[in-house]
Amino acid sequence: MKKVIALYVLLVMAAPLFGQTKASWVTTTASEQWKIQNILPTINQTGLPDVEIELGKPQQTIEGFGSCFNELGWTSLNLLTAKDRESIMRELFMPGVGANFTLCRMPVGANDFSRQWYSYNETDGDFEMKKFSIANDMETLIPFIKNAFKYNPNLRIWASPWSPPSWMKYNRHYAAKSVLGNSDFQSEEWGMDFRGINNGLPPDKEGKEGTDMFVQDEKYYKAYALYFSKFIEAYRQQKINIEMVMPQNEFNSAQVFPSCTWTAAGLSRFIPYLGQHMDKAGVKVFFGTMERANAKLVDSILANPLSGPFIKGVGFQWAGKDAIPIVHQTYPELALYQTEQECGNSKNDWKYCIYAWGLMKQYLSNGANAYMYWNTSLKQGGISTWGWKQNSLVSVDTISKTYKYNYEYFLLKHLSHFVKPQAKLLQTSGSFNNMLAFINPDKSVVVVIQNESDTERRMLIKVGDQTLNPLLKANSFNTFLIKR
């Protein structure tokens, strides 16, 4: 008993030196993911910190983090036992448990990770959408989303098409690029191997960047805007509220899977029709998704007096990461989403996880209000129906019927578990900048740091009147939650 009392007295005497700890710490390395570290004491600072979190300099508001509901995500999860599938969904969506996803994307019709090519109305010339049907989605996307709602009823959803109904396109086909005689889509680095796959599109029916593949006619604009409205209404009948749409995924890119090139001028003609329908439905319209570095494409839409008033935000992915800084500087109050993390090559390795961290810093440091992953779950090997191997948050072993969370899942969780909706990005100062910092609505501060060095590194991190002095593991990601 005397020893216990003596130890208590020693700790009380030491408290003024170290302070009462208010910080928690999680770290991830290639060999060990999501390791909770010992509780950190604060110290009396004796020199300049490596980094100071500027609490008085909040930046953009963070709306949330999430992934996408696509068909192969759901079919892969359904290879598992119900218990395992529910465990994953709970981990991804239930507040306070795992990833805390709050904002997710879904496709409008077929995409590169759907089971087959389809739209909600393939009846040629049905401008009144009498044959509109979401029957396909009743098998996959709707149960996928409803399962997520079971764990987070407040989950927010937005949507975009990869292709309109094929009869609304000049080439009358879902794809915009032919596989035949085309070597551009063979890339081991990007997991592309379309040899032996024939998407049925003749080379003379290909689209190309800078052209409108959608039929440029008012009755088609009206029908397509009605198509969006029918989609919103049909999903609401399933108790799924779509709060925002973007008119076209990667509108510059002619792909061998469902896609449709548009010019900015073509989109500016269509957006007023879409915007009027969405206004009536209480649904926002964003411009995107932007997969090019050309910020002038955004300017042309926003400056147009017919299309500009309907645009409430812009979505960026792939090379769009180089346009977001300019757009944020030009339109500092405009909502900006990162809409699809670059999808990798199915290796799901540590190298790509580090690359993904660079993407997160690029988007969030330059005004992004939201950040979304692409493939939630895929079979081991990550191959699409059309021959593209990609990364995913979860990989399912089809033989053993087991699953694993991949590195990028834990990286995303390092942010999404701690950074709450309506948090704000914070500026930082000091000699170290491989990090992101946020302040939550409850005033807690989240600091995410990568130690990219092959050796351990001692850090001084100043947050208000607290200074942390952690020893960061080599090649590690670290999140600190500091209560204030």
C-alpha cells in the first residue's frame, strides 16, 4: 500500500510538467494497421515546434467522407456469410465504430463496375419515359444502400450517370471507345487488359474528347432531364433520397465501358433543363465530374447565364486534381467535391496507399469539402466485367469466402473516423508539412501525419496550449485526436 501511495504522489507531482493528457493516437504501417498507441502526455515546450496547428485560421467546411455504391461492390459482399457482410457494413457506416462514412456516391445506370450494361429506359423514342424502370437496381444497388442506411440512417447520397440511354447518343451504344484494334487500353501499371473483350462498338462509331455524343436536340434534353426526375422519384419511393446529381461522369473521356463525351457548350445547353427539374424535386446540381486540369471548363459553365445559376458545386477526379486549386481560388465559396479516388490496379499495395495520401492532401488542401473512394468491395483481383483491375477498400476471397480490409481503407479511416461533418480544415505552420489538420464542431482537433522516413522520428506538435511529443514509427500514418 505504501508503494502505491508513493507512486500516486509521484504522478501528482509530475502532472505540472507533463499535463493531463487530452490526446489519443492511432498509427498504421505496412505491417500493422490501426494500432492504438499509448495515451500521450503533453509537455512544456522547450523549443520551436516542428508544426503548429493554427486554430484561428479555419479553412473550408468538410461535409464528409465515403465511397461508392456500385453493383460489383454488392455482389462481392454477398459471396460472404450474412454475418461477415453485416460486420463490414457496420464497420463502414455505423457512427462511432469504424470509417464513419457519411456521404456516398452512386451511379445512374450502368458503369464500369456494373454487372452488365443497362439504363432505366432502353425504349427508343420514349421521350415521355413511359417505360422507365429501376428493376435492375432492385437486385443490387437498392439493397446495398438500404443495408448502409440500417447502420447510418442519415447517410447522404449523390448520383451521376456514366452513360445516358444508348438511343440518346449519336452512336447508339453505351461505350464511347472501341476495343477493336486499340492498344491504348493495355496497361499493366493501371491494371488494364481488354484483350479478348469485344464491347461491340465499331471503330467508326467512337466518340472523342471535345465532341458531343449526346444528341443535341431539345426533345432529347427534355427527355433526359425527365429521366433524371424519374430516377429521383423512383428512389424516393424506395425511401432513398438523392440530394445531388452531376450530369455526366468524366464528360471528356471516351471509354470502352459506359461513357459519353460532352463539350462544355453541350452541357451548358442541357443543364438548364436538368436544373429546372431538379429544382422542383429539391435536388442540387453540381458540374462534373471534372477529370481534366482545365479550370476554364468550369468557368464556361458558371459564366453562362443560362446554366450558371443552377450549379451549386463542382466535382473533380483524376487529372481534375490539378484544376481544383484554381477553381477554389476563383470561386472560394463554391462547394467542391473529390468524387472518385484514382482506382489503382488491384494490387492494393502499400505503395499505392502512399500515393493515395498524396491525393488526399492535394484535394483537401485545395478546397475540397468532401472526399470519396470508388470501389467499396471487389472480389480478390478486383477485375471489372470489362477487364479493368482496380483497388477496393475490401477484398473478398471467392474460394475461402473470407475478406480483408486493404491499406487504403485504413488510410481513409485515419481521416473519416475522426473528422466529423461540419469540421473545418486548419492551416498549419512550421518546418513540417506532410500532414492535414481539422477542427471538429465540438472543438476537438484532428491531426493526420505521415512519417515517410525509413526511420523513427520524434515530433513536436503544438495545438493551442498543448504540445505533443510523439515518436512516430518509420513509414507510418498517424492520427491524433486532441480534446480541448
